Amino acid sequence: MIAHAGADTSYAQFLAEFLQIGCDVRCDLHTGRLEPDEHLVELVAGRDSEILILLLSQDSWPARLPRDRWDPVLLERPLACVLVNPCPYPALLERRTFFKGNDHLVAARGLKRWLWQQLNDPSISAHFHWSLNLEDLYYTLADRPGTHAIAESGEQALSFAREAAGEFECVLWVACHNRTLTEAMGELGSLLGLTLDGQERQNRQGIHEMLALRRCLIVLDAPSPEVRSALTAFGRSSTLIAPEPVEIRETPCTFQYARKLVSQKRLAEAYDIFYAIMNQTGEPGFCAQELAWICDHWGRTVEAESLRLMDQQIPAHQPSLFD
């Protein structure tokens, strides 16, 4: 609840819209608006279960109150305060989460970080620091959902990802340098906790649907144009592009690694590696057997039968991939 006086409604509306977009919460301004001659303490009394934001102003806190009136109501609950204009509020409130409202955007960002903390892990203290050289990225990515930006350098992308983590539900760093779209999707899907046992189009759709609902920052580290186009977020998530690689990962082109991907149900990546091994060796070996299982799972029966014919030692009937 944003508790505020009628004279501060426009500021309360700005904060409510900012928090609703950034934290996926609902701020009912009607229940938090003071009636004429009502005090903030009277409004919030009896609402102990609610996360509370107080807008302190001459209209909401016009005179000093004895501590026994406000202490039991305010200090034993999740509380953040924004000073809209000078008023005789208790100085003790400044020991809680406290912002001066002369810079609306700084106060809004601070409240968003504090609210994320309250909603996800109240035991972790929120940090309220914004580097001036990252202001453009904050404005583009953190303050609005469904946006994307290109960092000036890989180092700037890394700095923003570390500093702005409190602005997002999570930060997902995807190493893309010299990696295919299938590999990048596999890593991103794994970070999101998704099972990507489908083909490329199905996997991409699953990732897009997840990102559209969550407020994530996806950092694509030196992506190819194809990867950048396919994985730039929309919906509630935002995407940052690192122009040169910060982290380089080599994908092992080995049978053992492909089998590991199969066990993790990252089938599209395994499919590409098995075929790459076959092309390198010129022999189907066990790769054809693994590929046949994958194709059966995808319903690509013609390709599966063709793969079985490559090696007469492979039985005509294979068990289901996940039996």
C-alpha cells in the first residue's frame, strides 16, 4: 500500500505505475489515500500484513506525534518512506528504508529494489547505488520492460549486470561468442530451468513465453545477428547486448558431451553434435543410434529409419528415448 495525502496523489500515481511495471504488483491507490483530517498513522493501523510505503509531506504528517502513537504502528513491519516535502516526521524513520523525493526517479528505483527484496528474500538487504555512467542503461532497460540496448563495451555490460541485479527478478548471462543459436538457446533455457527437448522452433517459443511473463535481464555476450534477433526479449524482460566477448565458452564436440546433453533433455544441441561427429569421422557408429532415438522423439520417423539403415548393427526397433 502507498499511503499518501490527496495533495500527493500525482506522485503516488507515478510510483504506483513504476512499481507495477517493474515488480508485477498491484498498487491500489484508493485504499492508501487519506481522508480529510486523517493521519497516516490512523490509515495504516490494523494493516499489519501489508507492505507499506509512506509518502511523508506536510499534508500527510502535518504535526509532531507522541512516539507511543506511531512506534507500534510503523516500526514492526516492512516499511519504506519517501519524503515529498518538509514535515515534522520522526527522525527515527530515517533508519528504515528512506528516500528523499526531490529526485523522483531515484526514489522510484530505490523503492523497486526494496520491494523486490520484500517479495523475494527479506533477509537480504537491498543496495541503493546507481553509477552515473550507467544511467542510459538504467533508463532504457531497468525503468521499462520489454526493451533492449547495446552496451558501449563488454566491461560496461558486465558492470551493469552486476550493479542492476536488484532491478530485476534475475540476470541471465549467455555466452554467445562463436556459438550457434541452438547452443545459445540451450544455455538460456537451462538458466531458466526449462526442458528443451523439442526442435529449434519449439524451444524458442518456450523461452519467449517464459521471458514474456518474468522480469529478467538477459545479457547476450557477443551474439551473432541470428542469435541477437531470436533471443532479444519482449514482454516483461529486457535484453542487453555486449558488443565484444566477456566470457568465451567452447562447446565440446564429443560423443560423451552429446550424451550428457541427451540426459539433460537438451536434444537440439545433442542432435547437432552427433551429426558433426558423423561428418568428421565418416562413420555412423553409435551416433546414428542416438540420432535415431532423438528423431523418434520428434516424430521424424523417415529420418530415424534412414539413420538405422546406416549401421546394420543397430536393431530395427529402439526403445523410447526416455524409457
